[in-house]
Amino acid sequence: MNIHPEAQAIHDELINIRRNLHRQPELSFKEYRTTEFIKRYLQSIEGLTVHSGKEAIGLETGVVGSISNGSGPTIAIRADIDALPILEENQHEYRSQNDGVMHACGHDAHTTIALGTAKILAQKVRKKELTGKVKFIFQPAEEDTDEKGWTGAPYLVRAGILDDADAAIALHMDPVQPAGTVTINKGYSMASVDTFRASIYGSGGHAAYPQQTSDPIRMLGSILPAIQSISGRTVSPLEHSVLSVTHIGTTPSYNVIPNEVHLQGTIRSYHPDIRKQLKAELEQTLKISQSMGGSYQLDITHGEPVLYNHPAITDWFETTVCDLFPSFTIKHEPFGMAGEDFSHIAETVPSAMLFLGAKIDDQPNRGLHMPEFDINEKALIYGVSILAETACRFLKGSYSFIQ
């Protein structure tokens, strides 16, 4: 079975969908127009059951479509649908019409690919070529959190959307690698993402008499380099980890030593044990303040877990790519220290994500989260082909978890 010609046949439709979505980006938890667009498209596909709304999927935005034939395995295909608070600097005709909001991470392409995959797979299910179920998850709020500190994926998991799924697959645009390049990685592949806020307390006073104070800025002078040496020193440099202080603040004054200093930052790692170690080391480092006559408070917000790519599903991806596109370049390496809330899904059901090359030929850097971000739209065909073919082979029993 070769899906590629069927994806090629709808290439113009895919481009139109992607550009329509790109023109009308919406921020996390506010993807109302996007949700309606997805619903209308899925409802136009014969045989698909469509669910949306808070009672059905846990959030007001987002859509889940499904199609099935008889008893068999269930595979979920996930796409994220939200955009970023970025002012687009591109001048093409499909640039964002919502000033200050932009699809700068490729979620418009992810959504388009999942819609195209739904169109192709639904036809095969209707023809009884496949047995089992496919679920198409269009997830809101991958980029941001709400007042609970949650992104969109935990809501869908808690709503039971994945309870019947045997496997889940997804992809991500990679505007740095050329179209025709796929990056895959077994095991831990993207970082856990936690954030922290810390306060160092002393007793301030007149800047002319520092000996009469317990200066929290002096304490910070010892604490800051210790924090910056945790990753790569206290934690082995062989481990993927980052602990960065991104903001320091206090009450500004020329002649007053403050009572407290505040700092915040991010903690990222590639393994749950290292994640715990980084937090413990940060706590231990802040205790330096106690030895200098001060105190501290540390608050950590737990974000996405590490993204774990199931080894078998990663092998499915590689086999699919090699069979469909023998000339493609396959890179075997982790995806970097960014986070991806598909990791919540991967904690719930065996899952894998791949990065799909989408660099525009002979163009300057249009990387992720940049105001110049854009993609080579050939990637839309490739993405539909890879996801659809992988799902087909799983439902037909060609792919299994037996290594």
C-alpha cells in the first residue's frame, strides 16, 4: 500500500487549508474559529463521528473525530491547533490577519496534515480496507498554560479521549531541515519543562551602612554562579539538562539595600531522575542564603514531562519513510531542549513523534517561534503520507509492538 499518490492528489487542498488557518491564528484556549473550521471539515467526511465541547473533550476548544470498522486496534493521530503571541513579519498573501498572533510553530501545518490524513483514512475505512478505529485529536493549547498551570493535553487525557487507544502518533514541523529530511529518536526525545520562582530574604537598610544589613544582593552574588554551575557540574555533563535564570528583580533604589531579591527561570531535562535531581540541587543552592544570615522561598511549577518515543512506534515511522520515500534523509537524534505537551499523551499510551523537514529552499532562517517562520509546503504531502501509511499498517497488523 502506497499512500503518497493519494496525498499528492489533494496537495492543492492541503495548501488552501494551511493558508486559511495561517491567516486566522488564535491563542491557546481561544481557538474558537479554528475549532469551527475543523468541525466543518470533519463533518463533511462521510462516516466520521465528531466530538467537541467541554463535556465531550474537557475544553471548550478542540475537536476529536473518529471512524471505525469492526473490532480491531485503535490508533490516535494528534495535531495541535493554537498559535503564538508573535507579530508576523512575512509579507506573503496568507500572512496573519490577527496582529500580534501568528502560527510560528507550524500548528497550522500539523492541523492540515491531520485533516488530510482523516480524509484519506476515512475513505479506506468506508471501503472496508481497514479494521479497527482511527481517532483524530485536534488539541488546543499546546503553547501555553491556564490558571491551573495546564496545557491542553492533560485535559484531553483526563476526559478519557485516549482510554481506548492502543497507540498514538504525531509529527512536528522542522523549518531548519530541508523537505525530504525526517528526524526520529527512540526513547527520551524532548525535555521536561518546569519553571521556578525564588525569593532571597535578608534585612535591608541604608546603602551607606551595608554592615548593618543582611544584604540579599550579596547573597545572590554567591547563589547565582552556583545555580549556573548545576547543569554540567553537579549534574553530569553527559545528561541533557538546562537550568537557566531568566529574570532577577528587586525594588530599585540608589541608596537602599532591599529586604529581598526575586529570580525566576526554567528547568529542563531528558530523564525523570535528572528532573528530580535538578530541583533538589536548586533547593540546596538557595540554602546558601541561610549561611549568610538570610532565608529563601522556592516555588516550582511542574510543566510538560519528558517526551518518550516508544521504540517500536519509532521503528514504524522509519520503515514507513524508507518504503515511501527511499531518497529521504533520516536523522537519528533527540529533538532538543524544548518541551512538547504531546508528552502527556505519551505517558498515557504508547506514542511517538517525528520531526519533518520543512525548510524553504534558498531562504534565510525561518525557525520555530520566529516572526519570519514559514514552511516548504511539500511537507504537507509528506506528512499526510507518513501518518496515513503508518496508521494503515498498524490497523492491518503489519506493525506491532513485538520487537
